[in-house]
Amino acid sequence: MFYRLPEIEYIRVSELDEALRLLSRKEDAKVLAGGTDLVVDMKIGRYRPKTVIDISGIKSLRYVIDEGDKVRIGALTKMQDIVESPVVREKLPLLAEAVSMLGSWQIRNMATVGGNLCNASPAADSAPPLLAHEAKIKLTSIEGTREIPITEFFTGPRKTVMYKTEILQEVVVPYDADFARSYSYVKVGRRNSFTLSVVAVATVLKVRNRSIEDVRVALNAVAPTPVRARSVESFLKGREAGSEVIEKASELVLSDISPISDVRASAEYRKHLSRVLVKDALLKALERAGLG
């Protein structure tokens, strides 16, 4: 029956090692963190696992740690924790701003950063800021751990490079003072709030003597995975900052995206909106850099 959970084996754990051992033994298992995506997906029949391993009680995976040149965020850190974290607000304000637009307060107090990434929705709200900051994803299993760039994490809609026996343990985000000052996040959905992206854009800039020394632009909901706008970035690097060059750069985003039509918007509208939002995001970041 639609919207009815199937019968499953439900196991709640409190230690990471216990969860990893279970994952290594169970052939058809899903990991539940906040449940804001998985429970809905199970109700509509997208996933029909035999076993659900609830890791929400693993307290050791909920943290935000400032290590000077990087910030480590545990996979079970709630989205509202990120919004309210003094460390994130100071060092990664782009991430805090983006996550603050994710769902309602109630959802943010259930949803986790690890769950948002592992769900691998093309419209994941945490993905663009983490792509712009070139975060790394730490994955762990009973066989050991590995760390990969977030740019290599997503492989398609609801698909990642994770093995079935792995759990996302933490997100490691490099800190750069310039990027913490010059950033922007712009999101458009079908409503003003509590909505999925039609298009969202995250941008960070590094400007020296009016020259764009470094720039990163990331989007969601415009391709099978969240993406970096590499064409836009390559065009802007080394050029003098200004509205005319931003206008030209924003047109190039069409080379970096491959939107589809769905219930939220048409592909053509997403293309148009991507150009507009990339321009707006870059101009806003320049303004924060003192060049607006």
C-alpha cells in the first residue's frame, strides 16, 4: 500500500563498530540517520530493504570541530546544529546560509549532513557549498577508512561511490579566510521557503588588486549530480573583476549543466535561471569582497 512502511528487520545501534559489523553481514540493508529521506522513500517503494540499521544513536558522529585550517563535521550532525554552530557561522558562513534554507526548523532538527549527502539527490542543499569549499568525505568500513574529494562522491541521481559496507563518517572542509568573506548562496524554488531547489548556486571568491585570483561556482538541481561550473571558473580566473566580465562568465554555465524537465520546472527554465543566478551570486560575492 502506498505510504505504508513494509515489514523490515529494524536494528538500532549506539556504536560505530557495531553498525559496521552489521553492514558487513547483512546483504540487503539501509542505514537510517535522520530518516527524513529514507522513511519517505521506503513508504513510496523506492527502496525495499530487508534490514534498516538505525545509527542515529551514535553520539560520537555528531560534532563540529575547528582544527584551524579545516573544520570537521560528523556525519550525524543535525542541519540545525550546522546553522547554529559558531564555528560554521564564522569559518563556513556559506554552508550555514545554504543549510538554513533547507526545509523547516523541524526537518533541520532531524536531518543530518551525512544523510543529505548519502541520499545523493541532485537538489541536495548541502552539496553546492561543500563543493565550493572542496570538502572531503571520510568513508569507513570494517576494512578501514578512505577519504575522497566531494567532487568524486556523487555518480548519479541517488548514487555515490560508497560501498554497501561503508558509512559516511565525517565531512572535512578546508578553511580559507578569503572564501569565508567573499561568498554567496542563491536558491530558487517553487515556494519562498520549505522547498526543494529549482536551481541553487553557491559561490566563493578570492580577489587581489581587483583581479579574480580564484573562484568556485557550484549548482544543484541542474544535472544528474550537484556540479561545479568549471567553464565559468576558468573564464573568470585572472580577469579583472567587474559586471561585464561576470555577465560573460554567467553565459558559460550552460556548458556545465544538463538540466531535465520535471514537476518543479522545465529544462529551459532551469537553463535561464542558472545564467541569472550565477550572475547574481557572483555579483553578490564581489560585493562582499568590497568591489560591489
